[in-house]
Amino acid sequence: MAYEEAILIKIDKTTKKKMSSTQDNWSELIRTFIQKELNKKRNVAKAERLRAKLFRRVKGPDSTAVIREMRDSRYGPNSA
């Protein structure tokens, strides 16, 4: 993977001292963290689009009118 962009973050001295005391590759850890967060956000956006698609209101006849029609045809008008 070629890296073309750079970002700068500021941390306090205590955090920098703690980071320096380890052998971790902080740049790689931060890149990995950012990629995971971006993937999560993309997955959430996909899930939201899918949810909206699945649960959008179905357009069709009014179900109460259909039921009323069926009851009226079966039992006659003014049936409860």
C-alpha cells in the first residue's frame, strides 16, 4: 500500500512518553484503527440503506377499505 497523504495529530507529553516506552508501530496502529472505523461507518450506511429499502411503505390499496369491502359483501352493509 502506497501512502500519499499525511495527517498530524497532537498528543500530550505523558501520552507521548508512554508511546515511546513501547516498541509498537504507532503509525501502523493508527492506520489500522482508521481503516476499521471507516469500514464500520460504511457498513452502517449500507445497513441503513437496506433497512430503508426493506421497510419502506408498501403502496397499494388501503387494507381497511379492502377488509370493509369483504365484510360488506359477506354480511351486508352496516355490519360491525
